Amino acid sequence: MPGSTDERRAAGYRPLLFSIAYGMTGSVGDAEDLVQDAFLGLTRARQEGTEIVDPKAYLTTAVTRLGINYLRSARVRRETYVGNWLPEPVVLPTDRPGPAEHAELADSLSMAFLVLLEALSPVERAVFMLREVFGYGYAEVARATGKTEANCRQIFARARQRVAAGGQMIAFRSSPPERRAEGEQLARRFFAAAAGGDMNALLGMLAPNVALHVDTGGKAQAFGKPLAGRLPVVRLLLGVFRRAGILGVCLRPAWVNGRPGAVKFDADGSVTGVIELDITDGMVQAIHSVANPDKLAHIRLNPNEA
């Protein structure tokens, strides 16, 4: 039987494992399930007398392979998804820590980056994630995916080309504290201008080719394709925020997938949406808005806590 020290050491890997699982699935709930399944597998193996020399490697391999299987079965669901698909948002309050698993992820995977990864096959995504995002060596990647090192090098090169072809490589590693502070300040000005109907202020904060992506899952009114360009985006935002103000909707700042953003609350305090801002060079380059209620159920915040 594993001792308490072994159990505590293995439990310490949860933040990393959640990050890998979330990067593979784009789903908070499913990522948590995959991590739990990996730990159950570890427990069963030990109970059957298997000596686990490296629990971290065992758990990483288990989560990676569970993620690959998940993606293979999820492809049909993704192909029939109504409207734009965005990952479930990972939301952290701006003024206090969130769950340890989510906190470690916060600086790793933006929504834009996860959308780019949708172009990859399940194995390509696993290899690319482990190597590019988490810095695993090829020997470790090969062990986790069940491929040879040579094959992993080829898969990684192909995956990197496909990601780059889908758009510029999105920065996903943590920003320096001063950059984070700048982003948070810009986000506050942005949401204040939107709520106040200040078109000129909004136009000055948006990049010329800014894009707005909205995921409702077909369960709320939305346009079918991403909206591009300063003026169309500003006009839509002003209309949305004007209606929100009439209905008593309020916004609270939050960190969303490691980017500045906000959580939308209805008048009764329920979460109705999450907005993430991709900010580069002091300008909002993209806006990702998740309004599908199925992707918001995991958010445990209220208007006074966000």
C-alpha cells in the first residue's frame, strides 16, 4: 500500500495533469474527469502489486492517452457543433487565488491557441502540447504517446507547421508582471468604455483587424461567423452592452485562460457569459465570448467575488 508521503507527492502533480488534460480537451469538466481516471488507474496498479517507479511519468502517460481517446470520440461532436466552437473558459478572480489546478494553467493556454490546436489530429495535439507548451523532451513525449522518438520529431514538426499555417503563433507562456498589469488596465478601460457607450474610446483600443468570436452553442442568438474590423465590432459591442445595462447585467473583471477579461452576471447573480481579450502591443487583437450555458456551469463565482 502506498504511504501517505507517496500519495501527497502524487497529488502534487494534479495542476500539471489538469493543464495537460485541459489543453487536450478544451473542457474543464472533462479534464477533471481524465485526471481522476488517471489517479484511479494509479491506485489500481499499486493495489495489484505493480511497482510505480515514477508516478509523475505514469500519470502523465495516462492523462495523455486518455486525452487522445477523448479527442477521437469528440471529433463527431465537434463537427456537428452549432456555430463557433470555443473552449470552456478557465476563470480566475483578479484579486485572489483560484483552484490550484486552474492557477497553474492560467498563463499557459489562451482560447485562440486552443482553437488553433483544433486543426491537429489527437496524436499531433498530444505531441505538440507536451513538447511546445510543457517543454517535455522527445523521450518523455514518446513514452507518453507510445510513439518512437523519431516519429515524435516528425509529428511535432508537422503539427507546428499546421498551427503556424492556421494563424500567427499565439504567445501562450506567461507574461511579465508589468505586461499583465498593462493588460488588466486596458481591459478595465475597455469594459468601462463599452458600458458607457464611448465609441471613440473603443475604436482607439482595438487593432484594425480585431475579430470577435462568440460561442453560444446554438442556445442564444449570435452571428454565425467571427466578426472582423474595428467599426463592425464596436457597433455590435455597444448594442450588446446597451441591452445588458437595461436588463441589469453586470460585468466583473477576471483572468480568463491567462488573459484579462470579465465575467457577465445576470440580475439574479447567475453567470451568463465570459469574455477574454487577447491584447498585444497595447491593442485588443481578438475578443472571445462564451455564452453557451453548458460551458459556464463550472464557474463558481458571484458578482461580489469576481
